[in-house]
Amino acid sequence: MTQKLLTPRSDGKDAELYSAVTNALSVTDAVTVVPANGEPVDLPPALCAVLLVASREFAAGRGVLVFPQDTVLTAQEAARLLGVSRPTMNRILDSGRIASERPASHRRVKLADVVAYQQNMVAQRQKAMTGLLATSSTVQGDVDGFVSTR
């Protein structure tokens, strides 16, 4: 497994540069890099998206951890990534909501499956919130965004 922790300079000297890169990448996904040999290289949009995320985090003084998509995690690592306890993670795995393997005594899950589950949960929450907002706007007695209770 190849993973890389990338961190900005601790003295903050490059903060303006990170902000400038973030601003440039926010308006386009067509970026050309000219290395020292002088031969321009057009970066693919997916790489520009990675650079945008990294530059935003660096501008805020935070590091970025990069993992390949085929990374395999332990149940504990997946739980930490999702912000849940290990017992909750085990229930998620037992229910089959995230596929897992048990090559020996410990479960393993694919990072891609954990990220897909996380994105699905975010989408479900957003859908539920949209439904709640739509329902709350039709409640009788709604005055200036407040519901009369008496």
C-alpha cells in the first residue's frame, strides 16, 4: 500500500502561493505546467481536481493524506474514517452495507467501498433534509420562518 502524507511548510511562507493556486484552479480545469526543460505538459482534469483539493487544504495550513483507490483498510481504520465506533462499524459490515473480507481473523474493507458508503450516507442525509424543509414550509401557522406552538 502506497500512502503519502503531504504537508504545507510550517512557517506559512507559501500560504499566498497556495491561495493563488487554489484561485487559479477554481476557475478552470485546463492547466499547463512548464517544467525546467521547457516542454509544456497539459494536466488532466482529474489531476487538477486533486491539486485543487490539496491547495485548499495547504492554504488552510492542513496536510493531505493520499491513498490509492485500491487501498485495503482494517475495520478499525474504516471506522475512524467514517467517524464511528468499531462496534458500529461491525454492525455496518454485518448488515452488508459495506462489503468486507475476512482473510484471517480480522476484517478488511476496500477504501473505495468505504468512500462510496460515506457519499451515499451524505446523499441520504441531504435528501432527508430537503424533505424536512419542504414539509416544514407547508406547516400551518408558519410566520416569518417560525411555527406557532400556542
